[in-house]
Amino acid sequence: MLKLILQSIRQTIVWTVITGVAYPLLVTAIAQAAFKDQANGSLLTRDGKLVGSSLLAQQFTGPTYFWPRPSAGTYATVPSGASNLGPTSAALQANVASNLKSLREAHKLPADAPVPADLVFTSASGLDPHISPEAARFQMARVAAARGVPGEAVRALVEGSVEPPQWGVFGQARVNVLVLNLALDRLFPAKK
């Protein structure tokens, strides 16, 4: 019986060291060597200051910036997640109607004008950093007018910011809102 207990303790120690220490260190070393930027959070800086991660959405407001998808968790990482409201939910319908109204007013559009769905509905995590190219193009005129720059210059920036599907196959073309807004600030600083 004592022999069995000692074997169990040894096995626990050995597997704890292998799976709890050696394996995580090995994976961390490989990640740091092969995918350093991603392993460290894909952090973005401006003028030497950390401004965010290209993997997480941030709230941008005001007419001078491109807006991300709405977030059910107000862009906070801890309570991130979907609202879990179903298609028959009155709260979901009210949120969508409010988002539609706000977008149409901000872009000076009629009440029945179509709006890209990803600017109206929240993402599953509430932290999706990307919007569709259509959603970015939808916002170009507002951003160009607010910054006082030619629409074609903003269009060129948006088109240059479109990321293709992963490895050309997985997902859809997309635009990272934080990366786009940082490029916008660098090329066309907003007037204060």
C-alpha cells in the first residue's frame, strides 16, 4: 500500500513538472521565437505610448474617427461577451433601432437608408477589432468631411487597410479599426 502511495506522489510530481512547468516554458519559448508580436498581445504604440492591441476593439466616438462594431460589454475585456438577446427580444430590437438611428443621423442619411450590418449588431465577444470593408467605406465621407481632407485620400487609406481573408481562404476581407484610425491620425491629423 505504501509503495502505491509513493508511486502516486512521484507521478503527480513528475507530471506537474512536465505539464505545469516544462510544457508551458517550451510553448512560450517557441511563441516568442516564431510569433513574438502575437505572443506579446499585438500591442500598438503611437509616439512611444501604448494605445491598444490590434486584437481588441476600442470605442471611438466623434465624427473624425472610424467607428468599430457596437459592443454589448462596452469594449471592456473582463465582461466581454454577447448580450445573449434572441431575435425576438424587445431589448435587442431597441438596441438595433437605436444604432440604426444614430448611424443614419451621424451620416445625414434618410430614415430608410441601408446601413452595414456590422455597424448595427454587436459581435459575439463585443471586442471584435475588425469591420467589413463596406462598413469602413460607409464611414469615409463623414470622416473626410470632419477632418477636412479629400474623400479620395480617405478612400485610398481605407482601401490600403483592407486585410484579405486569412491565407486567402479563411474568413472575409476586413479592416482593423484601431490600425486604420492610427494611420488616419498619422496622415491626416484632426484639427483641434
